Amino acid sequence: MNRVGRRARRILPALMLVASEACMVNAQSNAALNVMPLPAKVEHTDGSLKIDASFRIVFAGYREPRLEHAGLRLERQIQRQTGIVILRANKSGGPATLEATTDRESKAIQELGEDESYTLDVTPTGAKLHAANPLGMLHGLQTFLQLIAITPEGFSVPAMHVEDRPRFPWRGLMIDSARHFIPPDVIKRNLDGMEAVKMNVFHWHLSENQGFRAESRKFPKLHEQGSDGLFYTQEEIRDVVEYARDRGIRVVPEFDMPGHSTAWFAGYPELASGGGPYAVERKWGVFDPAMDPTDEKTYKFLNEFIGEMARLFPDQFFHIGGDEVNGKEWDANPKIQTFMKSHRIKNNAELQAYFSGRVQELVTKHKKTPVGWDEVLVPGVPKTIVIQSWRGVDSLAAAAKDGYRGILSNGYYLDLGWSAARHYAMDPLAGPAAALTPQQKQLILGGESCIWSEYVNAENIDSRIWPRNAAIAERLWSPEGTNDVASMYARMETEATRLEWLGLTHRSFQRTMLQRIAGSWTPVEFDALRAVAQALEHEKDYAREASASVPPTSLTPLNRLVDTVYPESDVSRRFSLAVDQFIGSGCKDPAVAAQIRAQLTDWATVDDRLQLLAQSSHLVREAAPASAALSQSAKIALVALDAISKGTPLPDDQRKAQISSLNALEQQAHKAQLTLPDLPAFQKLIDAASAGSSCAGQK
Amino acid sequence: MNRVGRRARRILPALMLVASEACMVNAQSNAALNVMPLPAKVEHTDGSLKIDASFRIVFAGYREPRLEHAGLRLERQIQRQTGIVILRANKSGGPATLEATTDRESKAIQELGEDESYTLDVTPTGAKLHAANPLGMLHGLQTFLQLIAITPEGFSVPAMHVEDRPRFPWRGLMIDSARHFIPPDVIKRNLDGMEAVKMNVFHWHLSENQGFRAESRKFPKLHEQGSDGLFYTQEEIRDVVEYARDRGIRVVPEFDMPGHSTAWFAGYPELASGGGPYAVERKWGVFDPAMDPTDEKTYKFLNEFIGEMARLFPDQFFHIGGDEVNGKEWDANPKIQTFMKSHRIKNNAELQAYFSGRVQELVTKHKKTPVGWDEVLVPGVPKTIVIQSWRGVDSLAAAAKDGYRGILSNGYYLDLGWSAARHYAMDPLAGPAAALTPQQKQLILGGESCIWSEYVNAENIDSRIWPRNAAIAERLWSPEGTNDVASMYARMETEATRLEWLGLTHRSFQRTMLQRIAGSWTPVEFDALRAVAQALEHEKDYAREASASVPPTSLTPLNRLVDTVYPESDVSRRFSLAVDQFIGSGCKDPAVAAQIRAQLTDWATVDDRLQLLAQSSHLVREAAPASAALSQSAKIALVALDAISKGTPLPDDQRKAQISSLNALEQQAHKAQLTLPDLPAFQKLIDAASAGSSCAGQK
């Protein structure tokens, strides 16, 4: 995890980015197979299988309730996707549209590395799905569902043969439900989304300085004093775990220690290294409170607590956090200093290693395998531990060389607002890992996307996860070398629509949030606000913390435009592609020029309408500088477009002035913690309009 | 109810419509008080009460769990509406923002006619809400919630004094969950909507030819054989009843008999008058099967069944349907004919009256008050029965004269696709009822909107109920003479947005349905489809049944454009208002002319883009004639607008040809069972452009 240190590595090599952008324009044809993640092997055959009210799935071979549930879910999803009425009660004996054969059971408690493969054969007369166990069957059903498409003749699945299996056995999503509480129903719909893209690990980040979210019956003051009443009951947790299991998803709980633990101390200050008193932290950042690693009662408490949670969460893996201890409470505590001296512990890193070792023993004693963030990897740590790397592929490869299993999260932090393409370019086996031996490579189990929730709550979390998480899911499932970015985007857009049928709100949330921001409005004003929202993105990486005028806290409303915009603007991505296409044509394509002009004109005029709204709403007013920046920068780009179309190149001083204006406008947008994702495209137009460019003076 | 006979009365007097349309343009100022239904009395005072994270509601006087729930719900709604974080756990002792005082309890089982009044005083330092009992308190909380608005300084409630009470004690919504099953969560969110607009009766239509939806433990074959597995368990029913009670809403169940009852006979054919065999009906219409009123075992069955349901539904009222028996099974059954002769029953109406009398006795025996549709009102029926009138205000007034209590549903059938203004114009005390004595008027208890579900399912039901139902709710709550249609629309639009915070999907459903129809698409194509969808309406009244090429059934997918368009197009309503304004200005207002031209140009060009989609989707292709009709008719209107702007009047033959083309285009739209709501506005433009009009030759 890590909320500060990870800043260091946020910049992806520029070369990789340029390469992916270049791919975007071509290869739209790969979008034809609307499956995400792409299967390992697909052979198209002739014809298609009609999907109508006679649809019937029949399970053969090994049977269990989970398969029955999956069949009902498939039928419900077909009904949602197509509107077709499927009355199962009405046709117990008809022929099967989809025959789904499972060879044998999977493990009662789902294990890492079980067979997840399946084969699917679709012919005009029926489909056959085959899997070794229910896990593969669940994945195959999702592929079948994704293949259903509307045609001029109705809904159908194109005939084909699919053989599929995952590249990595650990394909996870971590949700931070501690900084902001994420209600169980929101967790569940995200599990539905994970199932759709074949992710198989839900990493549940349950404790933080800002909240302790799991009910403990042994130590009830953990959730009573540490959660503001916002926690998961044990019944809710069991329900989520069962829900996940039904979808082939393991649930790995994380209780972060010895740092990130202020909320524990609200109820149990005796665990801490400082004098207290402690209360749930409201601010964001890295804080001083840390458990006392020198007091045996800490381990007595943790032994009982881990035992309780080990029984509640059936998965083999148990995440103990271990990141970002600043050591200040340890430095200030004479008893701890004395302990360190008497035990020849030289520094806080060694002290943390000592603590970490003790906790790992407890986890092992309770028959679980520990997982920890990078920091837990210190000399001598047992090889059983799994390292979750926020530092990057280098440290992951180094750990694998030393015989440690690892999962990659660096590059998969969804809250940083990166583009899907940028996440997609991150590969757990890239860089130094490529040089590992096959055995060492097998130690790299896969990856986990992470959504940290400083600026994420139940209302906007879906939009911060989806659809970009589907690109990460594909990276972790599909064969190495699945790198067609244009195809990925085309399929991701289709998947984004499908995910809405599951109840995810990653698109629909925006309208209601914008209505709140707008207050009462005319359609013209509202359209302006929406156009601004859809053209902008929130600031990337950790800029939001840096640029806030008042430091935000967990009580700060997430109701601003920055909380409402998509992390990656579809509108802007398409605009940038159009600009590339235009310039690529030597500025000679009039249709694309018209398209660019129409979009720029819309943006250029949008601010006048938005300013009307700003008079009646403080939330519009706050965002108004960004709207003005969008309109102003679009006007600058229009000047460049005019210069190109008139064949009168921009003089160099004018070019420089305009680039400088654009940069100032980007700074202006930052006042509302927003960015103008089209700025590079605007700059390209200015460059193309400038004297000496291949486009300038074309007409 | 009645699915055929009610056709006769569907046309509201033209004068009334014209009057309301005329009001629309002015009086927007009344929109300032964004409360719906409008309170009985409002006095504005100075300043406003800030709403922020310190918000705290404190209950005083009489307390009960329902009030506690309402307080939590209020806080949750404030959080949703504003995004402000309210941590109740965090401030047990702070000062009250809203002090809510309740004098005493209401009835344990909510009764008709209990006090529902409240007073609300908002000052800059706090708000005080006062009610005699929890029912009034619940209404007052909704008013407070509606008053929260965004301002340039943040969220606040304007200072004011409100005194409010309902005009009618019975303000209901009937949902037909029998023709299409409506899941409990959809019912619940509609109860939330009802609470928001202060409706207090949920009439639950539970049995029909096409489905029997309530679990019966005494007669389990009712739901097992009569529902395709789609029914409410008794636990779910109790949960819905409790959910409704928490919101001040009574639940009146309806089991329709002796007709509309085929689904009963699937499991219990011995109740029927015919020979069977019986199965759940799939078609729509009025059918022959009817209970055997001459067999004592029918009454033995009904006695036990009504007893069971009377215990399940605590409300005093019990609806026995009683509508639309065609008598064919009775005519064909010699045993019944013999019975009629021996009992001197002259015709089927008398036979039904006999049945009805017997069933009313059973209902009374189980300590409930019967309710029935118009047909149950026959000479000699006890005065306790409540008549629900689908026939109209005349029969309601006549019943009141005879001493019967009644509720109006004629004019409130939401499935007919009427405008909100048209529903709003219906008044239970209009027409002959105006001449009743005050005592007689009191017998008219109020009204009920009804959503019949032939073309309504879980996916689109919200859009068929909301927001138009808010206009009916206002008619039943607000003082007589609350008739400003422009104010109503302005407030209804605001309320439509608020209802989305409750989870209602009346707006959001459309995008996902359109995505299904479109299949895969570019944004340009999708925008075209959406523009077409938002400009059109579904056919009104019963035209859909009449114009279907294949008779629809309960298994027909509701996935067409006709199922996706709003019953009342906001876009078209605004366009029509703009045309009225333009013509009202003597065609001299250039800004409005530009607005009209922009809209017409958009519609004129939309079809070209939609036809691209039609090549890949059967559902777009099916709707394409309506899209073409929209574009063609917009082109015709543009010609008229050009003629006006150029000052060259249209010759009379051209005028006639254009009007005739428009009518043909409307017929073409009917192929997809859609209508062009802007047609009258287009015709007005043509008339205004024609020789002799005050507009022609203006420039």
C-alpha cells in the first residue's frame, strides 16, 4: 500500500506510453470479439446460436449448489442484457441451449492455483461448456454471457471454439473500506464486477488510522470505538465471503499493523506505544501511533484477535499490512528504547522486523499464510510469506529471486487516476522479472488492483474502479503479449455497459452527483455542466493532497466536481485520437477536421452557460475556474485549427504565447483540483499550425 | 380497474386541457417553493438555516422506533442530497438543528382519517417541527427535506412558517404486481417515493389471470401453480407492510374475484365455473374463467383464504376486485343456470351481486372493510363497502349521494401515458361532486393512481409511475384550487431529481435500456438513439393493444423503444412551450426562433445517424420508422419556420399538403407503437406560416 512513499515511482517510462498511444488509432477490428479478458485461444466457426425465451442451461457431470446459483444468475443476466423473459419454472424438460459439464468438485475452501480452465464450443444448434471444476465453469459462463450480442435478426452468440485459462493464479482487487466505509451491498456489486472479468481475489482492507471496520466479539471496543458505527457485522462478513465464494472469489482480509492502527487504539490504548489518548483519526497521511512491539500483552491480544478473524475468514491467506511506520512513538518511549537495547535491536526497521516476525508466527499458528506489503520482506523472514509489492516489479523480481512469492500492486493503484492504457502496460513479469528462471517466475503469483479511499466513498467508488479495472483483469488473465490497446479500449467500453447490468453505478452515479452540484437548472445549463464534467479529469497521483487549500479529512464532503468526473475522460480520449488522426493525415482530412471543430466549439462556449449556474451554487462556483480553463484552451486550439485551415502558419512568438497560455490554464484548472486531459492534443494542434510543421500552409 | 371498458371515458374535456396549457408559459415564479405537494399554508420569513455536518435532529414529546427510523432516514437523505457527512455516532449531545416534537402516538394499525397535519418553523438558528402524531411528523420531515437547497453559500433551508394538512385522507398508488411480477425491492423504492410525496395508501394488486403473487400456506397451489415461481413469500409481505408502516403508508391488498382469476384455477380448478383445465393466462384482455358463485365450496375456500390474508395484512380495508366478469363460463354451465333459476337470479349481473354479497360477508366476518371496483355497487350492498371508481367522478358522486364512500381512480391510470397536466386536472370533487353536501363530499375519501402492468415490468415501472405520480399526489394533498400547471411542472422536475436519491430509476433506466437496443455503438449513434427516444412517447390509452401486429403476451420481451421512452417527453413539452411563446410574440422573438430552429435541425438530422444503428440491431430497426417520422416532420416544420423568417407565407395547398404529411408521419410512428408528441406544435408553426396568419409575412 503506502500513501506517501509510493509517489516516487509513479512515472511510467515515457517510451512505453508513446508506444501504446500509437497503437490506439489502428486495430479497432480486434474489437469484434467482445470478450474481456481476452481468452487464451479462440477459433471462429460458421453461424450463430440464437438466444430467445427458450434458453435453457443444463448442468451435467459434477453438481453442487454453487453451479445451480450460477445458472440462475446466468439466466437473470441474460434477461437483463436482452430483456428476454426466461421462465425457468416453465420448462423443466426442454432441450439445453447451453450444456455445462463439470468434471469434479473444486476445494471446499478455494485455494490458490486451482484449475480455472474451461473450453466452450458454440454451434448454431447449441453450446457446450466444459470445465474440470466449478471455478473454470464460472469463468466459462461469464465468457458465454459476454458473447451474447444483438444482431439484425435478434440476440445470438457467434459460433466458435474457445480454450481458456488464466496466466496468473492471483488476480485481485483490494478495496480500502477503512478510510471511507463501503457498505456491504457496494462490496457485493463490485464482487459481481470482479466475477465478470474473472478476478478471483477480493483483498479487504479492514483497518486503518481512520476506521476499524470488522466486528470483533472478543474485543468489541475495536469496532464500537473505532468505526463511528460504520462497520461490518460478522454476519455481514460471512455473507460477503459466501457471496464471493459463489463467484469463484477468495476473500483475503487485511488488518494493518503495527502502523496504520490509530482506530484500534480508540478502544484499546494499551496496545499503543504512545501515551494517548487516542481517537479515530480524521486526517489523511502517515501518523505516529503504532503498536507496542515490546509488550507481551500486544501479542496476547493479537493472538486472540487473529484467532477470531482466522475463523471468520476461511481463506488460507491473512494480510497483516506492515507498511509505513514512522517510528516516532517508538523513539519517544523509554521502555521501548530500553527493550531495543537489551535485545540488541539497532533501529526501528529491525524493531518492526521483530514485530512482524512475532505476528507471522501467530498467523502461522492459526494455520494461515501471512501476506504483507513490501516492508515485511526483511532478512530471515520465512519463505511462506507472500509479498505484496507497492514498490514495483524490481522488488518483486528480487523477492522471487530470493524464493519469496509475490503479487504486484505497483502500477495498479486505481485511485491515482491513471488511464486504462497506463495500467494495462504494467506487467508483473516485465523488467527484471523477465530474466527470472521459470521456477522463479512461478513465484510471481499475479497482481492486485487497489482502490485507496481518501477520496472515494460508496457513491463514487464504482467509477474509480470501473471500467479501468477490467484492463488490469485482462493483464492478469490473458496470455502474455495481449497488448492491443485499441482493442482493449473498444472491449472495455462494451464491458463498461455490461457492468451496469450488474448494478454497478460507475456511469450512472455522475448524473445524480451533477444534479446535486447544479441545484435547480435548465437543461441547457445542466448540459453545460455535464459537458465540462465529461471533458475533465481529477488531478493524478497525489496532487490532490498537495494542492488542497484546506487539508481534507474523512469528514470532508466528496460532493465537488473533482469527485464527480471520471478518472479517464472518454470524450477527451476520443478527441485526442481524432487530433492524432487529423495530424497523421497531414491535416488533410476534412471530416475529422469538422469533428474536431465541432468539439472545440462546444467546449469554447460551454463556460458561458456554466457561469449562470455558478451564481446559484457554491459547488459550481468552486469548479468554475476549471470550466473557464476548458473554454479558454478550446478557443486557443480553435485559433490553431483556423490557422491550419487557412494555410496561414502561426508565427513562433504566437505559438510560444499560446503554449504558455495553455499551461497557465492547466494551473487554473488545478484550483478546482481538476486537469485538462486534452491539453497535449491542443498543443499538437498548435504545433501543427506553426511555421515549419508539415501541416502548416496545407491549404 | 377494468382493462377494456375504461376506454370509453378517456378523453378529458378539451377546454380543461387548453386552459392548463395556457397556464404553462407564465407563473414559473411559483416554482420558487420547491415543495411537492404544495403545503396548505406557507409564510416566508427572513434568512435561512445552514445545513452542514453539524446537522442534528432531536425528537421531543412522544417517542417511538418509527420516529427514530425516520430520523436516521432523514439524515441519510440529507447525506445523499448534499454529500455532507453526518456522523450521528459522533455527536450525541450537540444542539438540535431540527427539533421535532410529537404530541402523542398514532393508532397501532394506521387508520383512515387520522390526523396527518404538521407545522414547521424554520429560522436561521434552527427549525421546529410539530405534529399531533407520528403520521404528521413523517410528512413534516419530508417537507423539511424538500426545502434543503444549494445556494452560493452552501446548503440551507429558507426561513419560513408552514402549516400543512391533507385535503383527502386516502391518497393511494395501486401497483399491479400480478400481470408482471414486481420484486419486493422495487415495491419498496416506490414506497419511498410515495412517502416523499405524502401518499398514504399502497394498494397491492396481487392476483390476476396472469399470476397469483402472494404465498398462501393454506392453499399453497395458489402461488405454486399460479406464479411461475414469481411470488411474494409471507415473510416478504410482512416486511413490505412494516416498511410501509414506517413511512406512514397503509397497505391494502387486492385479490380480484370472481373474474380476473384464471391463475387461481391453475392450482384449484374446482373453484372455477368451467371445465378446465386451467393454466396461467399469458395473453392480455378479459377472459372467460370465473369463480363458481353457486357452489358452497367456493365460499368455504374463500372464507379460509380471506381469513389467512386478513391476518397477513393488518389494514382495515380488504379489496375484493369484482370487475369485468364476461359471464361466459356461467352461461355455459347448466348447474349454474339451474341455480340461478331456483334462486330467481335474473342475469349475470345479479349473480355477480350475489357472489359479491357473500364475499363481503366473509370479509366483514374477518373484521375487515371491503373495497371493490365500481361493479360491486349494486342495489342493497351494505354501506360499509368502499367503491373504487374507474368509471369516473359521476359514478363516484352518485355513490356518495347514496351514502357510499368512494375513491377516484378514473383519470389516474398512469399506464395510459397521459401528461402530468392531464392527471393533475382530474379532481375527485369536480363535476357533479361539486354539488354534493359537505357530508356527502366527506364520503369521497380521495383517489388512487394505478399502474396496470401489461407493458410494465421491474425494469421500466418506475418511469411509468414517476414523476407524474407526484402531480396526482399533489392533487390529493394540496388545497382545492392548487392549479398552477407551470408551477407544478417546475416542482415536479425538481422532485424527479430528488426521487432518484431514493433509488428510483425512472430516469436512469433509460440509458441501460437504450444501450441494449443499440448493441455496440459510437457516441454519435448512441446520442441519436437517445435523442429519438427522448422526443417520442409511447402510444396513449389502449392503442398499443390495438395496433400490435402480433398480440403481445406476458412473455413478450419489454425491450423495445416503446418500452424505453418516457410517457411524457420533457424535451417535447419544452419545445411546444417554446413554439407557443414564439407564436405568442407574433413570431418576433429571435432568441426563441433560434432555439426552435436548433431543436428542429437536431431532429431533422437524427435519423441518418440512427439508420446506421438499425443495420446491426433488430430493436433499432423496429423503431426506425418512428425515427424517420420524427426527422421528416421536423423538416416540414423547418420549412414553415423558414417561411415565417423570410416573410413568404405558405400557400394554402402547401399548408394542407404539409398537415396531411404530418398525419401520415404520425401513422408511420405508430408502426413502432410510438407517437410524435410535437405534432401539434409543428402544426401550429405551419398555421403560423400560412397566408392570413398574424405571423405570416412578419419580416
